[in-house]
Amino acid sequence: MSGEKVRILAVLRLDFKVEREDLYHRLKRYIELLERIIDDPSVDHGLRIKALNTLSSLVSRAEKIITDAELDELEERISQLEEELEESD
């Protein structure tokens, strides 16, 4: 993927009640972070693939009802990706 940009377009409609607004903001933040990793050609190819797989999991779960526990699990995966990203710099 030398210099190529991969663009994944997924329409994801999420309806949250007010008490779930935090959940929405967390999801949005994670999706944006993962997209930045995937789109950055300076990031190691393997790490970009991990980010792509994590984004895929996040989107597929978000289409269903996602629980706080599931989001916590994905948050852990994203934190690990961030650590790997920092270590690879």
C-alpha cells in the first residue's frame, strides 16, 4: 500500500437517547481515530490492517445494540493500537 489511500465508505445510522450520548461520542472518536491510522501511509502496513479489522468490528457491532462492555473491549483494542503506533514512530 505504498502511498495508496484506501477509503471505506459505510453508512452507519445511530439513534441514541440522551443518556447514551456519551456512547455516541466515544464511538465517533474511535471511528475517527481508526480512520486516521488507516489513511496514514507512514503507519506500518500491519498496524493499518489491525486498525481496519478493529474498525470493521466496531461498525458491525454498532449496527446492533452495543453495550458499554462491548465498547470497553473495543476501547482496549484501540488503546493497544495507539500504543503500537507510538512505539513504531
